[in-house]
Amino acid sequence: MIMQIFNQLSQALASNPAIALLASFVWGMLSVLLSPCHLASIPMIVGYLDGQKDLSTKKAFRLSAFFTLGILAMMAIIGLITGLLGKILGDVGSWTEPVMGIVFMIMAFFIADVLKMPSFLSGGAGKASRKGIWGALSLGFLLGIALGPCSFAFMAPILGIVFTSAGSQFIFALTLVLAYIIGHCLVIILAGTFAGSVQSYLKWSSNSKGTKIVKIVCAILVFVAGLYLILKKYM
């Protein structure tokens, strides 16, 4: 199924610019929904948000956006470093996936409140709201390390068109990448914002029963994602 979508995407990217931009945007969204690595970002940000105090829809949107910004920033750094080293973009070596798998599993315990989350990853109200933003960014940075190889694999057809047309159609090539990024980020931000809206609507606090159930479910999903990263090469 994924290969069929991939082939149709490649054909769409070779079509007229409008179709190519739409295809890039849709592929950005699918890169989250079709990848176990990327899909882990949703329960991670939802679990993080459920641990926040006085969570409103606006705050959920803001933290989700900074979380996504952290992912993109780390991916850009990885792409730049690997590119300068003459490697395939995002190729940081196979050792990172099991290491990040362990990090994911530890994060699952933080989300489930089995372990106390370090202060630099936690958030709160008042002055701590800035800490909440920093925590969301930090989570994004960590996730970005794990998502590097997987992300650039999904971006391969986009980058192929970009490198081909960058010389003669630089604006189009840049817009193509931007469309992919917007699609990719939109899924994560909408998931986090929706979770914040539900929590705000139901008037759940960080200690409410519903919040605890959501956090446990998210922790289990993040833990499973960690196992996947560790065992991926054996599958």
C-alpha cells in the first residue's frame, strides 16, 4: 500500500506545479500517519500536554507548535551535518535508533508519572510557562534525533525534485519543501491542540481521572514505539 502511494506521489510530483505542491503537502501529512517513528510524536506531545497545569486550547497550540519546531530544528541540523560530511541526508548511523528507543521508553515512564520528569522537560504556569515551552522544544529535539533517518527517507521523492529543479526553479523547489513541512507539522499540531481542547472542555486538571487514563495510554504507545526502534533491525 505504501509503495502504491509512493509511486502515485512520484507521478504527481512530476505533474504541473499546483498538483506537485498539493502532493507534497499530503505526503507531509502521510509521513506522520504512515510511519511508526513519526506516529510516536502524537502520543508523546499529548502525554506531555496532559501533564500541564491550566491547559487551554491556546496553550496546547503554542506548546504543540514549539514541540514541532524542535523536531524540525533537529532534523535541519542533522541534515546539514550529514550533508557537509558527504553522507546521505539524515544518515547518522544505525546506533541512534536503539539509543533513542531507550530514551522513548524512559519518556514513557515520565509521561505515566512512574518517574518524575526532569525540570528542564517539565512545564507549568506563570514563569514556568516558559519552562513549558522549553520542555516542548526539548522533547522535539530528542524526537528529531530519532526521526532523522526515517524523515529523510520519506522526504526522498521531494528532495529528488528539489535538487533537480533548484537551479532553474528555486522558488518552486523551496515552496515544495515548505508544503511538505506544513503538512507534516499540521498533523502533530492539530493532534496536540485537539487534545488540549478536549481537556479544557471537560475541565480536566492534571490530576483528573480522565487525564491519568490518557497519559497511561500515551505512555504505552510511546513505550511500544521505543521497542520498535530497538527491535527494528531484527524485524
